[in-house]
Amino acid sequence: MVVKPGSVGIVTPQAMHFAEPLRLASGASIGDYTLMVETYGELAADRSNAVLVCHALNASHHVAGVYADQPRNVGWWDNMVGPGKPVDTNRFFVVGVNNLGSCFGSTGPMSINPATGRPYGASFPVVTVEDWVNAQARVADRLGIDRWAAVMGGSLGGMQALSWTIQYPERIAHCVAIATTPKLSAQNIAFNEVARTAIRSDPDFHGGDYYAYGVVPKRGLRVARMIGHITYLSGDDMAEKFGRSMRADDYQFHYDVEFEVESYLRYQGDKFSEYFDANTYLLITRALDYFDPARATGGDLKRALAPARAKFFLASFTTDWRFSPARSREIVEALVANDRDVVYAEIDAPHGHDAFLLDDARYHNVVRAYFEGIAEDCAARRPAEAGA
Amino acid sequence: MTLRTDLQLIAGWIAPGAHVLDLGCGDGALLAHLRDAKGCRGYGVDIADDNVLAAVRKRVNVIQADLESGLRMFEDDQFDTVVLSQTLQAMRHAEDILREMARVGREGIVSFPNFGYWRHAVSLLAGRMPVTPQIPYQWYDTPNIHLCTLKDFEILAAKLGLRITARAVLADGRPVTVLPSLRATLAVYRFETR
């Protein structure tokens, strides 16, 4: 196989098993769990160059590169992470972790509950962003990383990066949080609830224990993905991509696909329902809903972020109406009030929330420049004898 | 790298270790200089992508925002010094930004091209809007919508309760002492906000 320049090439995930139970925010705990992990680049001798990349709703530990047996399965942030890319794997040791409750090999609702010998299904505990961060901290321990040079993520991944600075202030040097928010708005929660209702009302859902019936609530998942997808794009972006383009030359006076946008949404929904677990969709959207670090400080984000010691990079996109620039500015405001180092880029991009995954020069250049600074910080912290 | 003359002058007025807000910070040169030479901390604000990128490359804290929408991101009295260099004349809400500077900082420093510069007057007498190296734009495409003279600024400062503590006037980067209001191309004012 020919590896593209700038790609980390062929990668191999590893399964990390954790026997010791992890106590969750809900009060429940989960023991004997597995997290899928991928790493790229080399960990420096002094372990100062590690970057954790946190995923959002439907992504995984597969951040960059391809698998030997799946050459088309390119990592979800491959345009950002790789040799010579903004997060340069020639300099950084990059770690991707599939979060607890997800459905790409880490323990989640589809996994077998060792206590019952059957899939967890509806009995899988509700997990929060904070729980994920605690689980990621154990991965860091396992890899021998005391302190991340950076924790990075977009959207829900940005929430995890932000939460790291509050939960483990001494273990994160830089927080890189893109297209994120300190908490979901009512409108955001409403979209999540529509998606969850679509899944729960699918007759194949069986209260979350559909595995036993050998079925998948695909219809619900499809609708969930369709509504989600609409909110990730901007109106202008959809107008440009599809407009009112039709399949046929004229109206066919039926309810099958008439417009290209319908075809696109159906395709996205179908594809998603083939690989994503419905219970995981419920679980991750609920983690999104719950995230609100200022809840513990009477709604005061400044006080919530007071423990943070990291330096911050935030970016938002002007046409992102799901996690709008105003939400990122709230975080910046709280950080400035706490006198933290912060860079904030507000990128005028037409692609809505999805922009954080796309290759836009202004966006990537400023991330690259920031990571060059992180590399300088790593070098500065390195003892002289370990230099060169 | 040498700092622009007016920025050198501004830097000279900022106390070591001061907490500084630089509005319209451009490539972050002033903040980088203040950090390296004086141990100052703070933030720059700029709207332009290329400036934000250049400031990040200088490892400066930069916030991409439009000054026209105010300084809501910043708390009252958060800064020792708030700098607005060669930006006031291009702002739609010139009076508002001065009020906001007074709110968030104890001291302000403002620089702007002097519209009272004699060549401008000559140009006007000849019937044309002035186009000079300091304001190198035609009237129909200039970003400078609020040009003023030294006296104009001083009157506005008094109206806003800003107490001017120092003034430096430059002509092509050199200090001017004789007939400043006519000979200065650039004015720099330092004022207390309380």
C-alpha cells in the first residue's frame, strides 16, 4: 500500500484493560473495562510531548492514519494530525482514546456484562464528560504520561479538553478546545432529545436490549443522524451544496427522494445506522447534555475554571450555530477573568459546526502556529542534558 | 527586530510587570516586546486573521474580536494599562471605545494620526482631501472615518473625564516640540481614567 505524504501511515489500535472499578459521577461504577487506544509519533524520553486528542459524538480512537486491512478507513482528524501536519507527529506523541460507552471496541452498551454474561444494553451506566476524563487519566498513567503537553478536541472533544483543566490542572499544559461550549443550550438539548426519541420509539429498540432480539433500531438511528447532520451544517453551506437540486427534471409527485438534500441525508443516515450503536448514541448525547462545569459553582464559569493552570487555545467558526462563537467567547471571558493565558481565533468559515473537521488554511495555520509554541514549551521544560 | 517608533514610545510609558490590554494589537509586536523587556502580561485584541496568526507566532495572548462590539469580555479595572494604537480613527464607535478603555483599565494610551498636520491643511486649501504616508487613502475608500486634531482629542478626553498625563507628538517617527499641533503626524496620549 502507498502511504500518502503527511499521513502517519498504517496504524494499529491497542486494547487497554482496566480491572480496577472506575467510580462514575452517577454513583455507579464500572469494573473490568477496556478502552481502545491508538498512538502516533514517538514519546520523548522525558515524556513531555504527549498530546491527547478527544473525540466527539461519532468518532473514535482512530484519529489518524489507516488500518492495514482497511486502507480506506482514514482517521477522523487525519488532516490535523500527522507528520508535518498542524499537530506534527514528528514532534508530538499523539494519543487517541475511544471513550467508555462508545461503540468502537471500548466497553460500552454492546459489550458483554461480565456479571450477567449478556450485553449491558440498557443497564450500561450513564457516563459523563468528567467520567471520560477520569478514564483518560488512567490511560495516561498506563502510558507513563504525568502531564499532557496538550489535550485537544472539537465539540464534545473540546468539552473533555476543558474538563481536563479543571479536574487535573497539574496534568495538562495546554488546552486546545475547538468549536465547543461550556454547556449546551436548551436548543441543543432539544435537538438531542429529538434524536433520542427517534431511537427510543423505533420498534426495534426493545427498551435498549435489542441485541437479544438480533435487531438494530436502524430507523431511529437514521433519523437521529439526519437531524444531527442538519445541525452540523450551516444554512448557507446546504444552500451551496444542494440548493433545490432535484433528482429528476421535474416534480414526480411522490414522497420518495425528489431533492438532492433528501438523498444526501438518507445516505448519511443509512451509513451511520450500519456502524453506530443506538445505546451509545443515547449515552453520548446525554453526556453532552450534562456537561456544565459551572453547575458546581452556582453558574459562575469564572469560578468553575479557577482551578485551571493550563494555557488555552480556543477557536470557533462564524457559521457554527450549534456551538456558536458566542459560546466560545463565554469560555474566553471566564479565562481572561482568571488571568489565564488564552488565544482565541474566530474563523470566518461557511461550513457550520463541521468546519472543525475540515481543512481550512486559516484554521489550520493558527492551530499549527499554536502547536509550534507548545513544542517550544516542551523543549523549554526538558532538562538540558536531555535536549538536542 | 525593531519596534515601530510610536510603539517604543508607548512601551516606555508602561510600567514593568504591568497587566496590559492592547486593542488592535496587530502582529502582537508591542505585547511581545513588553513581555520580553518588561515582564508584562496581558492580551491583544485584533479582528484580522493574519494579525491573529502573526501574534500567535509571537506567543502572544491574542483574542480575535471586533472592537466595535465593545470590551464585554473584560471586567472593570482589569488592566493597569489599555493601549489603542492607530486604531481610534478607524472606529465607528470612537467615543464608546474610549469609555470602555476607561472602564477596564486604570490608565489608557491612545495614538492616532494628527489630522491637523500642516500638509493636510495645505491639501484642503488646494481643494483636495489629504493623502499622505500617515493617512494614505482616498476619501472614498479610507478606513479612517474619525480623524481628529490634537485639540479635538483633548476636548473629547475632557468630556469623558480622562485626565491626560502625558502627550508625545511625532513627525515621521521623530519627536516634535515646536508647533506640535501643526507639525505632528502622529499623536500619542497617556491618560488616567479616574
